[in-house]
Amino acid sequence: QKEVEQDPGPLSVPEGAIVSLNCTYSNSAFQYFMWYRQYSRKGPELLMYTYSSGNKEDGRFTAQVDKSSKYISLFIRDSQPSDSATYLCAMRKGAQKLVFGQGTRLTINP
Amino acid sequence: NAGVMQNPRHLVRRRGQEARLRCSPMKGHSHVYWYRQLPEEGLKFMVYLQKENIIDESGMPKERFSAEFPKEGPSILRIQQVVRGDSAAYFCASSPPGQGGNTEAFFGQGTRLTVV
């Protein structure tokens, strides 16, 4: 069993839709949870960074962490074609290595 | 403030040659991480370094791979006697010193290694 599971998709939605991306994990020691966006042939770009359980909102993006269920989510409201990318969840404990999900390839259709 | 700088962006090596990948962290960052990404896969941790110290190398293959982060200069990931299976994108990330690890990691644009 992988430490972090993420549905690889691909996921295709119309412009303006609400997108929900999810990851589950098995290691209860994880404390820090991140979402990265990666465009083709580019480096991962940090989108959201959350410590422990709760919600965090930044513009059209909302990150949720439910440590009791070992489940994290990223919601994208009013999705735009420019949001088309691969979204990677990542998590870690302390200053240690990030453990990534496989990434979900998202396409927003105009 | 420049971001994490990696070079070269693309590197082609013949089987058996050596590959050297360089990473200059963001200014003020003292933690460097190397990750490898195979096509259609997430990033896999390789090694975590601080200045002049290897903190965690649990993701590094036991042979042919080494990494360093000297007191002066960039971090280097070195792959000796490359094989076709080493072809991948190699990403470096850096983060500032922080208490308990509550610091964000920022990635470079990666080096795409192709072994022919």
C-alpha cells in the first residue's frame, strides 16, 4: 500500500465548474499538507500549504484536511482553462521529505 | 529574489557516462531536497541535505548515485555510469531553516536527463 494515494485521472470538466481533487494517506504522523500544480515539463508550483486539520482558502482555491479520516482535498471554484495542469498532493512530518501522490491530470474545457 | 535554479535544463548522456545535476537554492535557504519524476508518475524523494551534511538519503539508490551540498556553491546530484533507466526529470527543492519543519519547499524547473 502506498503512503499517499491519489486518483491519477485524467479529469476533464467544463469551464466554470467546481473541481474536487482528493488524496488519502496511511501515515498518521504527517503534519504538513500541500498541493502543488505542475504544468507540462515544468517544476511543481506550491498552491496551498496547510498544517494539521482544517480549511484554508486562497482566492478560488480551498484546501481541506481531515486528519481523523486521513483525507485531504483541494477545491477549485470557477475553474479556468489556465487551471489545466497536473495537481500533486504532498505531505510530510517535520522538516523531512515530502511524500507525493501520483498526481491528477486536470483539463478545463472552454 | 531568484527562485531555485537548476542546470542544465536538459542533459543527454550515453550509457556509462556520468551526469552532474546542479541546484542553487533560493537565497536564505539552507535545506535542499532532490526528487526524481518518471513519466506519468509523482515525485519520489531521493535525498535531503543541509549545508555540508546529508540528513536523509533513504531514497537514493545504493550504487552510482551521490549528492553533496558544500559550504559554498550549489548542491550537486551525481549519477555515475548512467543507464537508460536513469532517464527522468530530476527536481530540486529548497526551504529555509525553520522550527519543526513548518516551512514551505519551493521547486526548481528540473533537469531532464535522457540516457541514450
